[in-house]
Amino acid sequence: MQPLRVDDRGHLLVHADGSPFFYLADTAWELFHLLTVEEIDVYFKNRREKGFTVIQSVILSEYDGLRTPNAYGYLPLEDEDPLHPNEKYFDFVVQVLTLAEENGLYIGLLPTWGDKVDKWHWGIGPEIFTRENAVDYGAYLGKKLGKHTNIIWILGGDRFPFPHIDLWRALAHGIRKTEPQPHLMTYHPIGERSSSTWLHQEPWLTFNMLQSGHADRCFDNYSMVLHDYHLSPPKPCLDGEPRYENHIINSDPLNGRFDGADVRSAAYWAVFAGACGHTYGCNEIWQFYDTSRKPYGAALCTWQEAMDMEGAWSMLHLRNLIESRPGETRVPDQMLISACQGSHEHHVQAMRDAASTYAMLYLPAGRPVVPDLTRIEGKVLRTWWYNPRNGQSTLIGTCSDKSPVSYKPLMEGHGQDWVLVIDSAERNYPPPGKWEDYVK
């Protein structure tokens, strides 16, 4: 697999040869801690089928990852000491990285969950890191794992970087000191925050990660993405932990649970606001719940059953849509909306490519929208409805009159989300989502 890098504009991720890379991740936090190689292979194949490109997981996991052995009876550290890693455990990590490569997947790899640095208000811990041993632990990871080109380092682990910023810097320095070539590196912050708040100028931070969290059905992660998009120097950004499918809203059962529509709105809002990709999450998947384990967050089904939920399938349709048009220069552009931008759960988010050969407007609840057609180049425009729920596209028609007109989907309400796609007809783009037909 090719290494990844930041594109020349500073907003997207690409392969080493410059070809586009769409970061589409799943959160599998407890994967190294709980699953066998055979189970991981089943999971990887399922995620590859759904278009995922990245799996986010943790070496020193959150739920007693230092004291409860993994599926093979291995603890990651001897005597809970970062200076004495257990080679058998890390050989297993290498085996998983290799298996991911065979499945065409990158691993968003957290060296540790944040509670091993700072238990703060929650976490099992124990706190085992100092600035001194963080350098050596990072150096061990860089040497042991760094030859794998499918690693994306993610520091943090649901924590503020302060007051331990020097420790996180030390960990980053240790990794950089021994890995054969620098991998992408970011930081996973506390909920409703972005790494950019504290770390944007850090030289080791190659892209920003935000966590919009699990507290609100219509939390405006697009505002956070837009903020990071316009920072200087430019760095890619994405929502690395949004609302999880089947997760209880704001931890109160009376609020219900996030569903596939909530998952899609978080994804489309973020990507159309300028994110370089997106992370999906599912309540039963991150913890790999089965009936032999303690459930967290009132898990309802096993992880095997949860793999095929609506929201997971819809991530494939998002990727197909993005890759069915030239995406190297996609930019957010709310000026594409003349009227009916909406707010809260009805917020319409718009983007286009820099040359204005196409535009996409995401309508989360099927309400009408009035686009500014004059912002799309070409004398004749072709318009489509794209269904984010099943990946099907429907041709609306062509027009040469760019006067304001309202576009209204057939249905309205929660779960009736649509994408209005507007193409310059002379480009002859394929139907939205048909990426296999697209040839530059």
C-alpha cells in the first residue's frame, strides 16, 4: 500500500503518487484487546465491502487494556511499564497491520487511550506515562511498527492535550525518531473540540481531528470543520468521532438513540463543509460487544449483527458519490444556496469543485432549496437527485435558464435526506455515485 501525504493545497489527503485518498473510517477502539485474528478478518472484509478505507483502533485500550489480557492471553506491557512492551502482544499488532494491508485498509492507530496519561474525570487507567518514558515508548512503536505504510498515527484518546502537552510531544518525537518514513499524525480530542484549538501549529500534527460527540442529534460539526478549513497554514481536517449509530443520545435513554439518518447528516455536513473524509461509529462495534462481555452504553445486539446496520452501508454511498466527480479541488460554498438554507436539523450544506463544473447540496430532511445556478459554469446544466440511503440517482433534467428555481424532493422529514447534484452538462459526468464510470 502507498504511504499517504497531504495534497499541495493543504486540505485533502492523497497517496504518495498524488492520487486521491478519501479517509472513510470506522471506530474499532477495542479491536486489539478483544478479537481473534479470525474475527478481525471477518470484520475487515465487511468494512472493505462497505467502502471503508481506515480502521481506528487503540494499542493500549480504554477498558482495562493494561490488566485484562487480549484474546490470546497477552498483556501489552510487562508490569504496566511502557519501557517493557510484551513482544508477543506487539507481534499480534504487526499481524493485524499485515492483515489490514491484505484487505486494503489503513489503520488509524492510537498508541494509547488517554486515560493512561490522564484519567481526568473518568477512565480506568492507570496513569503510566511520563515525558521520559513516552519518548522511549514512541521510539519502540516507530521501530516495531513504522515499516508498515498503512499506519496513520492518532495521539490523544478522548482527552484535552493540556496539561500534558509535553508528554504528547515526547510521544510524537519518539515515533518520528525511529519510523523509517513519517506517517500522517493527528490528535483525537475531547468531545465537541478540535485538535486545532491547541495543536494546529505543532509540526508533528499533519491534519486536524475533531470530535463532535454524542450529545446532540443535530450538532453542527460543519461549523467546526469550516473553522479548521480556513486556518493558516492549511491542514486537512475531519470529524474523527461523531454521533454513533445506535448510541443513546446524550446518555439519556429518554432521548432515544442515533439512527442511520443521524449518522448520514453528520457525514455529509462534514464532508461538504471541507473535511478530507469522515469517521463512522456504531455503539456495538467500537466495544465489539457479544453476549459473553459486559455491555457499555446499553448495547442492543452483537457486533456481528451490528456490522450491517443502515448507517454503515450508507457510508459506501457517500464515498461513491464523492469519487464519482473530480474531488481534488472540492471546496465548501454556502453561496450556492440562494434561499432555504435552513438551520439545526434542516441545515443545507453545499460544496463544489474549484472550477465550478459541479455542485452538491445536502438536504438532511427533504425540504426544498433554491440553488444559485449562476455559480456553476456552462451554458447547460444537468441536475440529479442522489439518494444517500441507497446510492441511487435520478435525473431531474437539463436547463439553460439559470434563474432561481426551487428544488423539492418527493418526501420530507427525518430520514428523508437527499443530495441535489448540479453538473455542467458539457462535462458529461456519469450519474452521481457511479464512480466506476468516471474517467478524468
